[in-house]
Amino acid sequence: MMPAKQQYKAKCCMVERFEVALNTPVGRLTTAIDVPTGFIPITAIVPVARRLGEEAAQLEVQHATEAGQAISCRIGCAACCRMLVPLSAPEAFALRDYVGQLPTDRRALLLNRLSDTKDRIKQAGLWDRLNDVAEASMPVSDDELDPINRSYYTLRMPCPYLENELCSIYEARPSACRELLVTSPAELCQDLVQNPVTPLQVSMRISSILGLAWGTLTDSPPRLIPLPMALEWAERHEEESRRTWPGSALLDQVLDHMWRFLSQAFQKK
């Protein structure tokens, strides 16, 4: 990372521009990032991390296209919106802030839908298990998560943020949703357990990166927070969300964990 020396005023606050270069298994990503120079909450770095993740994913899409593969995902195809989506703590806080600034009627509609979803999950006996994952004091292994994910998927319950098979919070959707693209035929996605779906390989998982960065900053485990309970979890941990750090320090944390992910990706090649 090479920080530009120029600082300038933007929206009444000082920001610093960083030129970021990341080598990925499918190409080099170079981009400019503007970060406030003062103390900011972790939510302020979430859009930056997501943007880097999307630019890296676009390199993966380009690589797949050049190899003769095609991305099957299209607007209105919401088969994957029946899966259990995990969020990092920073993303849960960011989602709470996003929903909180929605018009009153829109917010009320979402909260009612979330309440209905919670009732269905409770009836299925899964709510407490999901809460245990969200509040775990140690990282939860894939072996522990797999049966929970499968049980949730059998409900075939649409995401509470889904409206007419379209994401109603598209600009604020979780990183896990942004990263799930498939190159197998779209009809196979109707049953993601039984069918051999081929996901696009992604070298950086932004939710995991943000979770690891948050864990390092707060000396806490990198949590996985199920999307249906993300707002409740964020409210319970509201005091933690108020903590602030220098903008450049947050960017350094995110980039450090990105480099670690990319190093692992190169080792697997």
C-alpha cells in the first residue's frame, strides 16, 4: 500500500487518499481509496472493504469468461436467497445503521418481516442454535455450521430482505451475497444441496476479512452473525459499535487480512 501525500477537504472532514495494489491469483488489482484521517467507527471501513472485494471478484469473473465460462446469475434469480447468510460484526453494525435511516414505513415493513422470520425459525427450533453461533466465544468450525446451514435451507424460507424476488437492501447487502456467483446452469440452484452447483472461486472473503479485523481490534473472536438476527445482535452490542480508530489504522487492518487471504489463495494454486 502506497499512501498519497496529498490531503484535502471533502464533506467537511479531512481524508487521505491511498493507492492500493493487491496481487490476486487472476491478476493485479490497483485502485485509489479515500479514508478519513480522524477517528472513525468500524462501519466506515465496510464500504471500502466491500468495494475492494467486488473489484477483486470482477477479476475472477473476467478470468472465468476468458476461460469460456459464463456467470449464470441474473436479476430476479433469487434461489440462493433461501440460504443462511453470515455477517461479520462490522457488517451487522453497518446494516443496523442502514435500516435505521430508512423512511419510517419502509423500516416498519422490514422489522415486521424480520419478526415473522424469527417466529418461523423459532418454530423450527433453530433460533437458539443461531444465537449460539452469533455469541460464540470461539470460532465455530465448518463441521458445526454445516448441519445448521442444512436445517435452515430445508425451510426454503426467503430472506426477510427479499421483495418480489429482488433484494430490497441491494446497496447494503452482505458481502457473502455479493460473492456468491455460479457458472453452472441456473436451474441447478433450485436445490443447492442435491445439485452439483459450481460457484465462482473467490480469493477474498470480505465478511471473514472484516470479522478477523474486528477480532484483532477488539481482542474478540471473529464472529459469524446469521442475517435474520443481525439487527438484534447489533442492538445488543451497540456500545461496542461506538468505538473508533484512526481511519488509516482500520484500512491497514483490512489490508493486512486481505494479504493473508491472498497468500493462502496463491498457496492453493
